[in-house]
Amino acid sequence: MAKLMRASLWLKREFEEGSIPDKRTVKRWIENGRLRGKVIDGMSWVYSSERWGVESDISHVVNQLIRES
């Protein structure tokens, strides 16, 4: 099962310094379904399996296949 991580940590992992989008942008991506995650009490959390530039559905299926092998 995928775990949630703070959006700020996910952003640092996925984007280069100086190119990190605003946390409000991540919240909008989650709300629009562009990024798998949750907004809890106004804070954005992203599934740690998410990779920027890879469709959420594909990322999810790849992680399932890895766990099954």
C-alpha cells in the first residue's frame, strides 16, 4: 500500500531547486485528480509512489507489479 508524504517533501524530491512549484499548485493538482494524494485539514499529502511526469494510473500499476514479483 502506498504511503502519504508531505507535499513539501515530495516537491523537493521531484523538482530541482529553484523550479519547485508552490504548495498551492500541488493542492490544486490533487483536487483536480492530476496527482494522487489527499488534502487533510487544508494540508496536502502526496502518495510516495507518485512520480512527476508519469501518469498516476501507470505509476500505481507499476508499483503493484513490483510488489507482486
